[in-house]
Amino acid sequence: MPELPEVETMVRGIRPVVEGASLAGFRRVRCSCRPILVSPSVGVIARRAAGRTLSRVWRRAKRVILELDSGDAFVIEPRMTGLMLVSDPPDAGHLRVEWQLTRGAEERSLWFWDRRGLGTVRFFRRAELQALVEGGALGRDALEMDAEDWLTALKSTHRPVKVALLDQRLAAGIGNLYASEILHRAGIRPQTPAARLSLARIGRLQLAVQSVLSEAIRYEGSTLSDGTYRNALNQSGGYQNAHRVYDRAGEGCLTCGAPIVRLVQAQRSTFYCPRCQR
């Protein structure tokens, strides 16, 4: 489930512990569940990274990047249920990877926890990291896009705008939950072909992206009913209490009172208000 706000929250939560620390060890935790992808092998990573300083913690779309002073980096994709933690995990049975950190005499651990085992941990050389950041596989970060960027991204596709928002090649970081919230905030019906959006609607969309994602980051993300998402200290996010449409099918719109409608687009649930989003 982690989308841009949740991943940004992870980055902000682990940064004070990780940045400036030395990497004393890297290991895969013994786990009887489906194994996650770690590439290259743990032994190769440990040899390349041992003793290096973790100089920078940052985010690229939905990926957490732990950059070393060598320019190499760990790139972690939490995907559906992955968490980056510097505190006790939700349970020990789904711990996957440990980074053993030292700062002077202090020893700490950074953990990757993943209930479903869909996340990945990759170790990139400097050139590989640069290719990820600058290559065409990912669009611009959604929080960095202005109205002109959105116009360029959306005018080339006639897919429904909700589906287009999920395409990480057009705009990186938006997932299913926040796409519904953004379109409600912008007053745009999710079935509208992206290329048919007027300049006025594009402007509203850009403002809605900024406001919804920024608010969600302030609330430290959304913890849904399954309780999977937790911040770096294993605490719930708070933005789920501010959702206007997501997972509220049949309930009254908080703006106009009309029942929220659920439909399926590209095999994902979409929620919208038929009165506010004309």
C-alpha cells in the first residue's frame, strides 16, 4: 500500500538514525515466509558496503534510497506491505533485512519488514543509481510537477484520468488511494479521458496533487483497516481520518452529501462523488 506520502514518511523517520552512521553489517533475517528479492547476493552487498558511511537518505517516487559515501546505494521498494523501521516491528516473523549501524559507541539497527514478501532490496552502483534517477522508466516526482508538466504528461493519453495518474512513467509516486482523493479535491470525474482535460481542470489537478500529498505527509500517511502501514517508529499514520472518498462507498460525501460511488478501473477500486465530480 505505501504510496508517496507513506514512503516520504519512512524516509523522514529513519533519516536521523541513518544519515552519518557507518554500516557495520548487512544481513538477511531468517524468515519462514515468502523470501523477498535481494540483489545482488547478501554476501556481495556486504563486501561492497561494509564500513561505508550512509551519507544520504532520500526518496525517488515510491523507493527509499540509502546512499553511501562511495556513491553506491541501497534502493528499497516497499511495494504492498513493506516498512522501514528503526523501532520494534509489528512482529518478528516478517522481518527481512537488517542494516547494522554504528555512530561512535552507539549501535542501532535499521529493519526492512514485509508481511507479504513483495518488496525488494537492491544495491546499485553509482552509474546504476544515476540511470534510475535520470532514466525514462519513471516520470517526474508528482510533488515537483507544475501545471505545464501535467498538461504534457496527460495530453498524450486518452485513458481515464484516474488510470493515467497511476502510470509511474507519466508521474511518479501517486497510487490508488491518493488518486481518488486527488480527483475528488480537484472536482474531476475519474472516467474523464486524460487528454480531454481543460487547462482549468489541469490547474485544479495540479493544486489538488500538491495539497493532498502534502497533507498526507503531515499526517504521516494512511493506516487502513488492515493496519499494515506503520511509520518508522511502528506507529499508525493519521491521514485515513481525513479521507473524503476512499473506501467510503455508499456513505455521504462530506462536501455535498451525495452517496460515494465505487467503480473498478484497471482492476483497481475507484471512489468518487457523482455530484461534486461532474
